Amino acid sequence: MFTPKPKKGDLLIAEPSILADVSFNRSVILLAEHSIEGSVGFILNKHSDYELSDLIPEIENTFPVYKGGPVEENNLYFIHKVPDLIPNSIEISNGIYWAGDFNEVTKLIMSKKVSEEDIRFFLGYSGWDATQLDDELSGNSWIVLENEDKNNIIGKSSESFWKEKMVELGGDYLIWSNAPENPSYN
């Protein structure tokens, strides 16, 4: 399968062949940054064991927190689609933004002016050095897809997202869409 060059805002879909990688097995990653210096993304479909209030008790809210990736797992990151409400946001693409004024985010959540459909939190991120992602793409570890869900990607279901993408890809990927997460269970 031809894999296009990734760009900011694209999705990286883990190839079924990376079963042994605990962090990335069955992952769907939104690329927040991609340049000659490297790439940064967030895993969209893996919940952590935390809710936002577990990490920031003064925010009494049960927003789920996702595992963004294996880099800086002690740090909280977020993507959102409300740049008009969150100053200093960085546009990823298609109406999706990264970061911004966290004090403002706290106020917005506490006043219920943003919902889970507007913002998603992550512990850690996925990162690649200058040529690392290209090397992984050459090694068939990832499929690059345009984010056709645009800013609605934030509200997409998480657990079945990888399987949905396998079904969309069709062909041999259909078989993988129904395979158990651990093939030895088959």
C-alpha cells in the first residue's frame, strides 16, 4: 500500500505488524506537528486510568484522560476546537488546536462552557526525531491517512477507532479488524 508523506493534522494508523509495541499497538495518532526537525502526536484511542479531577483536584470534572504517548507521561497536554475561548492556541489543522492558556481552560471547564466534544486531555505525547518517523513509515509501521473527521475527531469513540480505520482500509486489513488484540488468543 502506498503511504503518503505525513503532514500536520494527518492520522497515523498503527499497522497490525507492530503487535509487540505496548505503546503503539492498535493506535490511532493525530499528528500535531510534523517538520524536518521531528514530529509530535497524540494517541486518540487509548484511555488512561485517570479522569481530569484525579490529576487536578480543583477541577471537579470527570473528563477522561487519554494516553498521549510514551514521552513525558507525567505531563498533561490537550487538543481542542475552541480557539476563540482558549488564548494562545496553536492550530494543527481542520479546526483542531493544541495547547493554550490552561488557566482559561480551567475556568471554562468549571463554568461548563466546554464539553468532552470540545477538548481532549492526554498524559504524555508521541514524538519522533528528525528522520525517525520516515524510517518507521519505510518499515511499514504506520499508515498515513488524512483526517477526514476534521475537528470532530475529538469526540470520536476511542476503543473502536483503530478497528473502524482497519475496516475503512479494507482488503487484508478487514481480517485484522476482527483479530484479537493478542493473536495468541486466536
